[in-house]
Amino acid sequence: MNIYQNSQFFKKLLIFLLGISLITACDSIQADEKSITKDKILIGDNYGELYDQGKLRTYYFYTPKSYNLDRSMALVLVFHGDDGNGRSISNVTRFNELAEQKGFIVVYPDGIDQKWSLRGNAQGKVDDVLFVSALINHLQQQLNIDSHKVYATGFSRGGILTQALACKLPNKIAGFASVAGSLPARLKPSCQPETPISMLTINGTNDRDVLFEGDDHTQRGALVSISDMVEFWRSHDRCTLSNASLNFSEDKVKTAIYTNCSGNSEVWQLAVVNGGHFWPGGSSTDESLNKFNAKLGLNASETIWDFFQRHSS
């Protein structure tokens, strides 16, 4: 081999070695980035985002001071109503305060254009059930979440989304609670989850947006009556016992608690007598609503958390 060939050989060898070094360095940087993501402790208020179905999605979340990397925590997903967002529903429900007291992570996703879509279509709408599934996966990569204690609740359209999640994501979510929501009529025939569903429903008997007797003409799509919704889940879970063990005055909150259900599931119904379209016990700028809440004695967020704690997947 002549001098020229030698120099060419060593030049190629040097380029090859440099390439390996760069690849190794990049792998190391990526590993560090993943490690930083997992090890970074995010306490208090935070915002996050992810891409799903070609859209940038955002969410607001709260991590309590008791969070640490060595102990997994329950996750509560809270879905806002139409024209709301994650931060606004956090203010209404006060779930952050409860998360700090009880030690769980609470996440408030944002709907696109402040609305939820239960099915994608040719107009480019996303399927928010698929988004929630992707979000749970994403959060489990970011935080130490107990996969057996993932829960979903929502208000109004967010409550309707929660009902849809019970139909379609029963293996990822251990308990559901809808407030001022109901089961979409079009979903009912195909809603056949393979596992028992623990469901809590809270509705006002005088709700003019999500009618207690059901509605075929709501902007949210046809909804079954509240009694039909409760009977649907009771029947699905094969519950055989009914009692009213919650400590509420029957002239203010009528309760139906169905137990002895498949897989230790339960169905709870709370009907707020003369209640409207609201989150019981929540924050409001409406003084008349605040007075109604004060007399009612029902804190929906605390009741929902108590219900969730009874169930895991």
C-alpha cells in the first residue's frame, strides 16, 4: 500500500470513528433528556403539552408537595364544560386544594376551541377519547402515577365525555364521575365495556341544559334521561342491592347507592333537588348559587374523591 492509499485509509477510519462518537454522544444526550424528564419533580401549578392526532394539545395540572419519585400517586382527570378550559374548571372545583390535602395528582385537559369532540370526522375534528388515552400514556411517562388508580370526572360536556370514557377506556380508568352530564343516546347501544364500571353521577333535577328527563334536541346531542343512565350502569354491573347510606337530607339530595355489583364496582346517584346546571360546592361568582350551595351541604369534589378511593383497577 502506497503513501496516498495509506492516507486515504486513515482518513476514512477517522471519519468512521468520529461518526460512532457522534452517535454515542447523541444517544447519551437523549438518555439524559429522558432521565431529566422522569427525575424532574414538578410541584404545584404546571402546564404541559403533547401532540396527538396532528394537533398540539395542552393541559394544566397540579402536583402536591407530598409527591416524590419513590411513591406512585393516584391521578384524577377533570374535564371542563363547553367554553371553559382546564384552569377555569380547576377554579370551580377546587380540586387543587383537595389534591394537596389528600395526596394525588390532578390534571385538567383543554378541549380544542374550549369544546370536546367524541368522534373524529371528515371536517378534521379530533376524537377526544383517543386524546385522553394518549394523555394518560404521556402522563405516566412524565410522573410516577399508580396505573391502578387513574380516575375521570367532568362537568357538563366534560361529564358527557366522562360517560364516553367509561364506555371506551374501561381498562385505563378505574372510576368515573359525571356532574351535570349524561350518557349520549347514540353511544348507549354500542357501550359494552368488558369490565364492571364504577360510576358516580350528580345531577340537578331542575337542570335546563342537561335535562333530568333526557333530551333529544340538545346541542350536545341526544342524551338519555338520568334514570335511564343510572339504570344502564346498574344493569351493566349487575348490582343487586340498593341503599341510601350517604348523609344528605333527602329533601335536598336524593341518593341511590347500588352495591353488591360485579367486580366490587358501585353505582352512586346523587340528585340535587331543584338544583340547576352547576358543580355542587364549587366556587362561583353567582351569589344566589353560593347561598344555595351553603344550604345544600354537598361538596361534589370531596364526594367524588371519596368515591374514587373505594375503587382501583
